[in-house]
Amino acid sequence: MKKTNGNNQLAIHMLIAMIAGIIVGLLFMTIRENIGADSSTWTTINNLLFQDITAVGGESSIGLFYLGGQLFIRALQLIIVPMVFSSVMAISEINEASTLGRVSIKTIGWFMLTSLIALVFAGIIALTCFHAGMFNVTIEGITGSAGTTASNPLQVILNIVPSNIGSTFSVNHAVLGVVFIAVVVGLSINTLHMGKESTIYRLCDEISKIIVVFLNFVVKKFGPAAIFMLLCRTFATYGIDYLKPAFTYFVLCTLLLLAYLFVGYPLFMAFFCKLSPIRFIKKIFKVIVFGFSTSSSAATLPLNLDTNTKELGVDHQIASFVLPLGMTIN
């Protein structure tokens, strides 16, 4: 009960931080518009709180909110690769490759189904709004630019098998490769009947426990403050002139995301998992707030894993395999 109450309190604190960050960010945006983005007063405020210290012109800035938000996100990104690879511990407990195959087919099938429904839903609404003229805006001083050429979607399959193990473990965007290596090692341990007594299994087990301690400390101690700083900076650094042309898109996109999140997914849970939609939303709410605040599925993955296994009762074998894949290809 204490743990549940603590998780509920964390979700509430994150929600409060998100709302406060938006409100304070809008206040700073109003100040910026009134005094002028080029004024010395706003320059001082921006250099002190919001400036990206890694960007050109930020060499002498402090950027407190930028520093706080980025340190938090980097701390979470730090554990992505070892956390995903530690799933080898769960995979090695699967006795048959056919079991892993069934899990893989179901996972990819559900990803394709939910993505297809989302695309159809969003496409119908967006095209309707487009033909109604809701996106007809004129932006002075901005010219159009050519888009990038789409890549072949089959490259996702190619990226599953990495060509270099060192480079795969040195970046966070090669999660598919990390998952593949973890699966291969896990199934090999199983085939060799090395079991839980193997050195690599015990190593992964200890890494997993360290990650849990680190994750709980970072999220519970710094999560709400970081969310406040991230959102406040986001709203404060964008002027109204930038937001006006994108206002219709922003509102429409947000409403569609909320509809799919709070209506679509709970319906999937109710019909196919026999899980109460209200319970699902309550348990996953802090993950929702966290993802919205950080705009990073990678940074949200550790909290997502922890919530699914400890609060929603998802088997660790399933969660450690499905969620990293979802972060990458879903």
C-alpha cells in the first residue's frame, strides 16, 4: 500500500510540475513579447535560465533550466543500453525458441494493428481539416524547403542485426541491435544449459538491480523539478509569432493524441486484455506525463518498464522484450 501511495504521489507531483511548467513558461513568453526578444532584460533572463549553453552564442550563459532538464534526460539515457541488454536475463528463462517466436509475432502484429488504426484515424481527421482550410496560413519571412526522401521501411528489418557490437552499445538509437544481441546471448545461455549460475546471467541480474535503484532515485528525487524546467523552457523560448501559425496544428495534434491515448488504448486494454481502462490510465499516467514533458521515448523507457512490471503486472520477460521494440519501431 505504501508503494502504491508513493507511486500515486509521484504521478500527482509530475502532473503539478507539468501544469506549473506550462503556466510559468507562458508567463515568461508574455514577458518576452512585452519587453521584446532583443531587449537587454530578456537577454539577461534568457542567458540565466533558458539558453542552450551548447549552441552558438551560449558560451557565457548559465542556462539553469536547460542544464537541469538536460542533466535529467542524460541520466535516464545513460541506463538505456545496459537496461535493455539486461533483458538477456529474462530471455534466457524462456525454455523454447518457439515461445519467443510466438511472443515476437504477437508483438509485431499488435504494433502493426495499433499503428494502422492510428494512421487511419489521424489521416481522416487531418485531411478533413486540411480541405476545410484550417492549415492555410501565411508566414512572412519564411520560405518553403524541400523535404527529405523517405527511406525504405524494410531498413528497420536490416537494422535489427548490427554489424558491429561496439558501435551498437555506444549509442542509444541502436536499441533494436541491442535487443537482438540480448536475445542471441539469452537463447545461447539456454541452449548451453548454463542457467542462473552463469557469470553473465548473474552480471545482468546485478546490473538490473543497480538500474532499479538508480532509476528510482533519479525519477523520484528529480523528476518533477526536471519536468517543470523542461516545459517552462519550451514555452518560454518560443515566441507567439512562432506559435500562431502552428496553433491549429498543435491543438489538433494534441487532441488526437489525447483521444487515442485516453480512449483508444484503454479500449484495447478493456477488450483484449480484460483490464479496467480506469486502472490502466491511473497506473500509466506518470509515464504519460513523463513522455509528454521530455518528448523522448528513450528517456521514458526506464520508467515505462518499471511501471509495467511492478504496477500493471506485466511479466518481466514480456516487458523487457516488447517495450524496447515499441520504443524503436512503434
